[in-house]
Amino acid sequence: MTSTRFPLTAMAATTVAVAFLAGCSPATAAGGQATGLQPVTVVLDWTPNTNHGGLYLAEANGWFADAGLDVQIIEPGETSGLQLLATGHADFAYSVAESLVPARAEGVDAVSVAAIVEHNTSSLIFERSSGITRPRDLADKVYGTYGSDLEKALISQLIACDGGGPEMSTAPLASDDFRIGLSEHQFDYAWVFDAWDAIRLRDIDGMDVGTLPFADYTDCIPDWYTPLLATSASTLAAEPAMVRTFLDVLTRGYRAAMDDPSAAADALLAAAPELDETLVRASADYLSTRYADDAAAWGRQTPATWDGFVGFLEANGLLDDGFDTDAAWTNDYLPRH
């Protein structure tokens, strides 16, 4: 559900980011001036999906406009939301910790201000006929890989924690169509998001699949925020009232999505009618109980989660020691109720 699923790679902002929104920003500003509302640009992390349910529900209900904000929702295209934040061409961006951390390490001004989903909903998925039942069973199986070091480090550690061998066999993913890759035995297992890919394969495509959810193994591998909402430190300094207002409304949207997933699905489908309605409704139901363990605490991040993830990256040579984890996130702009 994200265009940069395993992106622990270089994140330098480019002139592409400036070009991407050069035509959008004046239009947004003009719209805000015409309505008397403050223009706010939000960049998604991929195409619209149920991770964005609270955003679309708040927008559909007019809650942003009621709060004085004219919100424009934009898909990232070839340019990531973090790059747009870095160049001042977006106010907020959906992203993931595995993008934000290396971006900050390279000097990108991006700060996580809310956890969209409280715990990682990633899983390793496989056909039940493969004989996989636990992590050590993966040792002699083939993993469909995007080719990132993060994948290798996480899955190798997961196997090792369960007593499996140190070697990991891989095959490159030709596409995100896991159905073809699994059924044609191009690989035995792959990394997916339960809220989207696992539901699609099991409930839409009717495949007999099993999963090993990462959340079941946090005694071995870290939990982390994927996705999250980011802004820039410069925006926090210059527009603190706007940030608080936006997050207040967004929190209302996600709490409503938790309470009424059907309404969240309706809002998303109205904005993106090309999506599979059955998948969207099943995914909205799934996420309604996972955005947060407690609706009153939606968006809250914890030092333990951030420190655990950054510590894992440093321990595996994926990040230089000394990363300022505390500066990478804040709960200070979320509503206090």
C-alpha cells in the first residue's frame, strides 16, 4: 500500500519536486483566497487506499472546511511526499518510518506527527501447500524480494530467532501481483500488508494462503510506523496553529473511520471509484480495529517503537550510529483529548 515499501536508500530532494507542484500550489492558494480558507496540501504515499480512510472521511464530511482549511489531496507520482515537504511544496505527507529515517539522516526536513496505524500490519504471505507454518520453515524457501537491505535483515533475523539457518534464498519480484508470483511458484513467500494484499489474495482471489504477521514476532524484530503522517520542522515552527487544526480534524476522521468503517469506505470509493469495492469494504473493516488500540489515543507514537526500529537499523548497518531519534517524531500537535 505504499510506493516506497522498502526504501532505505538515498532520499535527496530534487528539482522534480519543484516541478511537480509548480502548477498546483498557485491554484490551491487561489482557491483558499476565494473561499477564505487556508490552503493545505497533503501528499499520499501511494494511490488512494484504506490507510487514507480517515483523511477522505474528514474531507467528505466537510470537517476541514468547517475548521477553516482548504485541503488538497495529491498522489505522489514519481516524487515522494518527503521530497515535496523538503522543497516546501507540501504541508503534510503520508510516509513510512523506513523512508523518513534515512531521509532525515541525509538532511531532509521531515518530522512524523502522527501514526496512521498504531502497529505494523505487514506479514509474510505464502500458499498453505508450501508447508510453511513458522519462521524457521522459511529457511529453505524462496522469498520474492524488492531487493532492499531492510528486507534481508528483517527476514534473516526472523528466521534465526526461530532456529532457522542463516542463508536466505530470494527471487526478484516482477510485479506487485503476488497472486501470479505465488501460484506460478516464482517464489514461495512475499512481504505484504494484511489490510490490502492479504485480504485481496485470500478473500477476493480465493487463494488458500497463510501469513506470518510481523506483529506476532516483536520479541525478535521491531515494530514500526508504516504508515505515518509527516510535516517539516519549518512548518511546525511557522504554522503551529494550522498543524494543530489539521491534526485535530484528521484525528476526528480516523476516530470516525474506526467507529463507522462503512462510512470511511464510502468516502474513499467516492474519491477513487476505480477501486474494488469488496476489497475496500473488507479492508476498512479490518483497519477499523487496528488504527489504534484505543480510539482516544489515535495518532500517538511511543519512544519505545521509534527507538526499537532505529536501533535495529543501526545494529544491522542500515543506519549510521548517532541518529537523533527524538527529533524525528512528536506527539505535541495531536489533540489532547
